[in-house]
Amino acid sequence: MYLLQRFTLTVFFSLIALSCFSQNRTLEGIVTDENNKPLSDITVTAKGTDLSTKTDKNGYYLLQSVPDTILTLTFEYSGMQTVSSSIGIYDKIDVQMASEGSDFMTEVSLEYLLNMEVTTASKTAQKSSDAPGAISILSQDDIARYGGVTLKDLLERIPGLIGSTVYMTDRSMIASRGDQVPASSSHVLLLINGRPVRESLEGGIKSEMYETFPVGIIKRIEVVRGPGSVLYGSNAFSAVINVITKEVNETAVNISGLAGIPGNYGASADAMIKAGDIEFIIAGKYLKKQDWKTEWQYADPASSSGMTELEVTIPDEGKSLYMGLGYKKTSLMASYNEWENYYYIPDYAFIFPAHGNGNWKKGFVDIGQGLRVTRDWDMDFNVTYTRSTFKTQNWPNTNRDSYELVGE
């Protein structure tokens, strides 16, 4: 009771303090377009007031004497989509604006969300409100705002999905609705542009895909929660994740790098080429996270304490390459993903050196051909090949090599 009373009084006095010391503040920021170029002469207004200013040639604005009761800023310019931005607790607010008619999302209405086009729920394009299933969409704008560096980072943002791990074969996993019964991601099917990426030996290892796929070329991610085996076959038990890559509308090259605390660094690059009906995209990524030095304990009957403690160093390093080629209704996709991490088998560690580095590799190739039979009847033919390998440094000296060839 005492703790509850103290908490209530603290909140009460805090509210009094806020109301007594309400004051004005200064807001500033940078306004850019879809390509991160500064925009000048943008009108910035404190919503509900006459306070306004304009951005300079560097896209910079400064708005002074803004009452802290004001919750929203609006950004307006002829020919551009109007943007509303919540102020919150921040004094620096950067925004991006898009030209009218652009599909770059700055402000999304409920009507727009209900009418977003999706393809995963029924293998045909339809409005999200008509999709026969519980579907979530991670847009390109969401991906940019989240700042995730791996596919797993992005998927953990989607309601109903959670990241998990096991001790050996599938160290990086995504589970849907708490369904993490098997020791792998075998209850979740991963698609790249609608084509399945499987591992046939254990049924669902996708660690290297979640940790290394180049997120810079992702246009959106569609997730259908619930069974999807009628449409997609094996693995689509509790969810289907469809990673849809960007369309090639122009010739462009992007290169980026990242660095953090010592030992964390990476780089990614992508290029798009548009020449008539030929569309080509290629992307690569390398990511190295700091080695994690930690202590690992396992049961050991021969030890006086019953436990043995080891100092281990856990690596986290991955690289990937993706390529897409299209000509009219013919398409070719290919990807290569490799990841290195650590594995443990605690039950046998007192007998064998059952721990060490693990290496995951996956190659994926799909050839597709579209055919329009009539105005209302389209057909797609695909041949998909997936090869997965998994090797361990020490016991049990695993050297798996599985592959699958599917024609549909």
C-alpha cells in the first residue's frame, strides 16, 4: 500500500510541476525529398497557430516560441504531398516529402492501408482488406525508418512474429504466434518474390537468410499469419513471409557502409539497370558484428562442482549476393547467403568437444515464365532450385548438404 501511495503522489506532483512550468520552445530540422536532397521554401507551420517559417537552401528550418502544448508540425509546398509530423518530446524534427502522385509514403490514411495491394494471401494481386487471411505489410518507408540491418531485425517488428534460437542447427529463427515447437524454422515458409526458399534435410533452416539477405533492395515484406500449405505446400504451417524486392524503374547505383563499436562494421551496394524491356538488379552485403567473448557452463559429472566453465568467443559474420534479371514476362532470380556463428550441444559436452563455430550457406535460383492466355487468365511457370549446407567445427563434425528442385 505504501508503495502504491508513493507512486500516486509522485505522478500527482509531476503533473502539477508540468502545468506550472509550461513554456515555449524552439524547433528545428531538415526537410528532404525521396532522394535525401534538401528542399527549400517549404512552409513549416505549428498546427493550430499562426507560427510558421520556411526552409532555406539547405532544407533547414528554425521555428521559435512554439508553445509546448502544440503537438504537430505541418510541412507544405505546391506540388508536394503535405506532411504532418508529431512533435513529442523532440526539439529536432527531420522529415521527408514526396511529390504528388509519388508512391513514397509520408503520411498514410486508413483508407490507403485498407487498399494496399498484396499478393501473398491468395497468389493474386488484391486489396489488403479483401485478403483471405491475417496479413501484415512492412513497407519500404517502414524499413527505412526502422533502420534494421538484417532481415531478422525487420521481421521482429511485425506483430505476431518473434525471434528465437536453438543451440545448434538453426541459430537464427523467426516464430509466428509463439509456435516454436520444432528446433528450427520449419513451421514458417520464406518466399523471395513469391518463390519458396526451403531447406529439405531438416525442413526449415533459414539462419543465413535472416542474418545476411541485403535489406537495401527490399520493397516490402508481406506476412500471412496462419496456415498456408494449401497454396504453398510444406513449411507454411504457422506463417508465410514474402520478401518482395524493388522494381527496376531507372538506372541507379547505391553504396553504403556502417560502423559502430569496435568490431562492428559492414557495407552494402546495389545497382539497377533499365534498358528497354530489360531490367537488371544486383545487390551485395557484408556484415561483421563484434566477437562476443563469454563464459559457457555445462554439466560435468567428473568435475567436483558438477559443472565445467569455458571461455568461448562467438563470431557473427555474414555475406550475401542477390541478382534479378527480367525481360518482358521472363525472369531469373538468384541469391547466395553465408553466415558464421557458434553452436553448443550441452548434453554431450563433458564427453566430446561439442561446441565451436558453425557455418551456414544457401544458394537459391528461380527461372520464371509468365503467359497471358486471355485477358482474365494469366499463367506462371517456375523452376526453383535451393541448396543448403551446414558445417560444424568440432563434434559431431556435421557436414550437411541438401538440395531441392521444384517445378510449378
